[in-house]
Amino acid sequence: GSPSSQGQHKHKYHFQKTFTVSQAGNCRIMAYCDALSCLVISQPSPQASFLPGFGVKMLSTANMKSSQYIPMHGKQIRGLAFSSYLRGLLLSASLDNTIKLTSLETNTVVQTYNAGRPVWSCCWCLDEANYIYAGLANGSILVYDVRNTSSHVQELVAQKARCPLVSLSYMPRAASAAFPYGGVLAGTLEDASFWEQKMDFSHWPHVLPLEPGGCIDFQTENSSRHCLVTYRPDKNHTTIRSVLMEMSYRLDDTGNPICSCQPVHTFFGGPTCKLLTKNAIFQSPENDGNILVCTGDEAANSALLWDAASGSLLQDLQTDQPVLDICPFEVNRNSYLATLTEKMVHIYKWE
């Protein structure tokens, strides 16, 4: 290849620093706020004796310093998501049966909804600024309108298995001919559905053709309309597998879409899977249209970085404990990747 094309492959993630978030462990998930250049990490209360419960630690990515802890929930937090429209507004989902909206500008909880049962996941609607989704322990999704402070406005009932909804992510409507529909990708421990959002804000379920059982995580990359489904080992497979899927559709006899997905590549991990690790699928920092996939490998205490187009392994990012969550982010035109273990965050810089 020409010197320029060789040079492109020299870039990789270089370790920058670690932060201890919780001495006691029990950190779980992260989310990044572009508007405030801030990474938030869920953790148990650092002063559990007089302030029990769970909240988030804020980490400024502008100066790479950690700042205050914000108390939020009575039990473990299982979902965190920032609004794209409402500055510094953090949505959180917890096993304490609530979802909450917390303003990071004032560090206070501004809204609480009681979902009636443990909430395992949450996301914002990316087509309508005021709507949020909560994934429940029984597989249902509650839809809330932040202007309605009393209760949910819709319930999307589980299509098949009534088991915890571990992953929710919203795929916005796109001008892309390959897959123009917007809606929520909902993954339970048994199956997954794409709830297509219609123009009247009703939702139509499409059960996706996944292998039965053993799903632990579901991630989406909106610009390319791809998703990443992770399966735990089973009697037919000795290792964790993360399968890159491409969303697709066909029209039925009446002209209505039937949404589906096709496998593109499978990325293999280690033989153990006790944790519900959250993986990542994202645009390459090179901005060349390539997609990268990063998966936690529990047995090896590392995060594996893959090239989605070729399926090849690019890097093995070692940590000291199993990786629970992975979060790419950008600050001051630099690209970073954060990995979270039970106690610490590791930050890597693309250069």
C-alpha cells in the first residue's frame, strides 16, 4: 500500500490512566455526556452507613479528574442514558422499580417515575425529544413522556419471553434506503424485537431472527444500521460470541415493512460468562466510515477491539478484572475509549 494507507493502520488506543471509582466494587455501567464533557459511572454510595443506595460518580474528561458523587437510587442502577436534546439530563433505570431524570447542571434528581417492577434498561427516543423507554424485569417496555409527570403513556408488552429486558437502544429514522425505519431495539435474555415507531407514535413489534436463548447484550450503531448481539456459551458453543448484524426489511403484501437482521461477522471471546457485560459498536476515530467493535472478555480480564469490516482483531486492552462496560467518547477532537471494571475506569487515547 501507499505510505498514507499504511500510516492509517498505525493508530491505536494507548493507555492513558486509571481512576478508582469505588473501593468497595459494584460499579456497573457508564454513560458519556458530550455537552458537559463528562463520563458518569454507576456505583454504590461511598458513605453507605449514613447515605445508603446507589448513584453516579462524575469524571470530567476535559481535565481527566473525578468529581462528586450524586445519590440517585435505592438499589443497583442497570441503565444510564443522556438526552441528545436536553443538556446534561441523565436518565437512569434501577432495580428499585424506578427510572429517574437527574440534571447534571444542578446535580439533583428532577423527576422520578415508579415503574412498579425492577427496571433493567432505559433509553431516550431519538426521533421525539420528550419520550423515554424503560425495560422491565417482565420483558415489557414502558414509554414515558417527560411532560407527563405522573405515569407512563404506553406499555409495549413482551412478544415472547417474559424475562428481563437487559438492553434497550433507539435507532432513529434515517434517509438510508437500506433501513429507513426508526424504533427501539429491545433485547431480553431470551430474544429480541425491533419496535418500529409509526408516525402516530404507536409502536409495531418485529421479532428478530436470533438464536434462541443466551442473549446478554444488544448494541446499535445508528449511522450504519448495524447491531451487535452477544450470546453466552451454551452446549453448542464453548465461548462467548458477539454477532454483528445488519438491519434489513422487506414489504409484505399490504406494503407494510417486515423488519429483520442478517449476521455479518462473529467475534469470539473466552469460555466464561457470569456477568452481563455491555459491549460497544461505534464509528472508527479515523472517520473513514469503518466501524469498530469492542467486546469484554471476562476470562482474560480484557477488552478486545475488532475491525467490523474484516472481522480481524486489532487490539487486546488488558485490565485487572473483568470488563463490565465499554464507552467510546470524543473530547477536544481527540478520541478515547473507557473500559469499566467493578472498581475502576481505564482510559485509552486513539493516536
